[in-house]
Amino acid sequence: MAQAIGIDIGGTGIKGGLVEVTTGELLSDRIKRPTPEGGEPDDIVKVVHTILAELDDRSADAPIGVCFPAIVRNGRTMSAANVSKKWVGLAAEQLFERALARDITFVNDADAAGYAESEFGAAKDVDGLVLMTTLGTGIGSAIIYRNLLVPNAELGHLDIGDRHDYETHASNAVRERKELSWKRWAALLQTYYEKLEFLFSPDLFIVGGGVSKHADEFLPLLQLDTPIVPAALRNNAGILGAAALAAHGSGDRYTQGAEHLIRSTNESAPSPTA
């Protein structure tokens, strides 16, 4: 049995669990703690340390994957959505490794969720372009092409019409704060997904985040040419994806994926004529 730990850090909550990474099964209870107010680096690291301590002895030697709401380049957080600005430019992977005294795999949270859906969920074996969005404190996004993950898409921050940084107008947190009806919120989402549809011509939209359990309340209200479905893994996708990337090797995944994509494209291209 191949096991790994997944930790999903969000703007409002931090979740973790032990995962069987060949099937995507959660082997432990999902442990959830609130994100410390202000989202300071040291405070978040302490919560992650507490979650790991609560997992049983089976997790002692398991790989650890941590996903985070930021652009992640070479272990550094290059943005900070809904957490302290101290994360910007921080060597976050090293910070966690020093504090936990263990190696980790550190990735963007929406990328982890998208990877999980491509391995175990709604994007598995979809032969085409999938856009996954996570509707939560903000709007996260992942691009998956023929089961290969393209990292660090930040499609929640698009400017659409006269609305700058669209996640600040249409995230689930905005819906809750403004007490929007499902119909009014769906109108905002309609504008957003129409824009993504125009820009990318995807074959499938997947909608994740905790609100996806209420998908029947708002997805049927959207009028799109592209099929749109709730995430199969619901709010566990970040945990499962972070664990799977830790077990499989995120760097190897991206490198092998790029080589495969180039090879496939070359093989399908017509031979040059003399």
C-alpha cells in the first residue's frame, strides 16, 4: 500500500490526512483547523505541525505534500492570496522542511486539486483540455491537458469588463459575505465562465471547493457550451492531490508531462514535404 500525507492550506482552514495514493482513498480522519488570523508564515507552520502530530504512527515515514494558495516557483511562494503578504518571495518549502524536520513537496493548492481530479476524479482519462476552478475564499484554477497538469494558472485574478481581480467579485466567500442568492451568484459565475470559455475553448469545466457539495443549486443555472460538473472529490481534492504529488514526485510529473506532450505533438504532425 502506497501512502502519503496531504496538507491543504487555505485562507480560512488547514486540512490534512493520510492518503492511499494508488486509489485516492483517505485512510485517516480528515483533520481540520482554522487558518490563524492574518495568515502569518510561522503561525501556519505551527498549525501544520499540530496536524501532523495528530496523525497516527502509520504516517511517520510517509512522504508529505503541502499545497498552498500562491504561485509556487522552485519552492518559493510568489504571491499571497488571502494570507499574509510576508509569504511573497518566501522560501516556503525550506521554511516547512526546517520546522517539520522532514522533506516535503510544496505546490499550489488548485494545482493539487486539479491533479487529484485527473488521477482519481472527474478529469480522469478525459482526452482534451480541462479547466478546474475552486470556489472558496478566492477562485483557484488548474489547467489539465490529456491528464497532464500545467502548473500555476491564476485564472481567478482575471480582469473582466470593469471588474478587476474577478475572484474579489465572485468567490464563494463573496457570496456568503453579501448573502447572495444562488441565482445572483450564478449570474456572476456566468460572466466568469463565459470568459474562460472564450479564452481557452475547454472540453470540460470542473468546479471544486466546499461549495461544490451544493452544485445542484447553481451549476444548472449556468448557460455554457462547455460541460460543467462538480469535482468528484469535493473538498478533499487538495489533500489527495498534495499527497499524490508527494508520492509520485511533482517535478518528475511536470518534466515527464512536457516530454510526453512534445512527443505526442511531433508524432501527430504531418511529415514535411520535399
